[in-house]
Amino acid sequence: MNKSLKKIILTIAIGSAVFVIGHLFFGGFDFKSVNDFLIDFGFYQLYAFVLGYSNMAFFDYMEKRQWKTGDTVKRIVYGIIGSTIITLSGLFLLRAFTSIVIYSLDFETFLNNESWQGYSFGLWITLSVVTVFHVIYFYNRYQKNKIKEQKVIAGAASAKFDALKNQLDPHFLFNSLNVL
């Protein structure tokens, strides 16, 4: 499957999970019509797509960087700080867009109505998802390194076995048996 299609499916799944979690904790599933449900679900998907894709692009960038062996903590800290900045910026832009374009507010009114409450849920969800991705990423890396170690050990054992086999040429064996 194409990498972009996987990312789209992942963002839809995350958006759906956040939609369910958000409505379980904040207000329930009391929609007046199917249209209200679809609009609300659409907003969750919009936020999940923008925040998910921007954070995935950031982690792709982080993956391509050359990290030294002992830079694990540094990579995690950069990942969390970068993801937080991207999420807060994305939330601000999305909230500004929806307030100005969809709800026809002017920018000054939007800024006056902004509070931490509008950002906290998105930030906590993003930090939770980023933490899960970091755990999965570093667990996979750990497993790959263990597999590489085992391959090196197996290769060394195979090389020793081949060296021992080569020492047992037929003339040596024949002469040893003659002496006995």
C-alpha cells in the first residue's frame, strides 16, 4: 500500500478515535440531526488531518536526520517540543480559519475570544499520540538492533565453523587415521 494512503487511513482512524473520545468526555453524542453529526465529524477529521499530517511530516524529517548513537533523549525532546509547536500553530491556524471563514468573525474578535481551553484538548491528544508513536518507534528500533546483533553473532559462528571445516582437509584426516 502507498505510504500516503497509509497516512490518510491513519489520520482518519485517529480523527475518528479523537471524535469518540472527545464526545465521551465532553458532552456526549446528542446530535439534533445527521447533518449536525456530519459537520462535527468533519471538523474533527479536518483537525486530525492537518495536525496528523503536519506532525507526520515533522517525524519524517526527524527520521531523515543523522542522529548519533547516544542522541535518543535529545531526539525525544526535539520530537516533543517540535510536535507541541506544530500542534499549537496548527490549532491556532485552524481555529482562526474556522472562526473567520466559516463563522464570519473578524480577526480581532477571534483573538479576543481565544483562551487556553480551545487548545488544551488538541494538545493533550497530540502529545498522547506522539508519545505512543515514540514508544512504538523506539521499540521497533530496539528490535531491529537486536536482530542485527543476532545476525552478526550467527555470522561469526558460521565463519568459525567454516574455518574449522577447512582445517579438516582429507590429507590431514588420512594421516591422522594412519598414525592411529
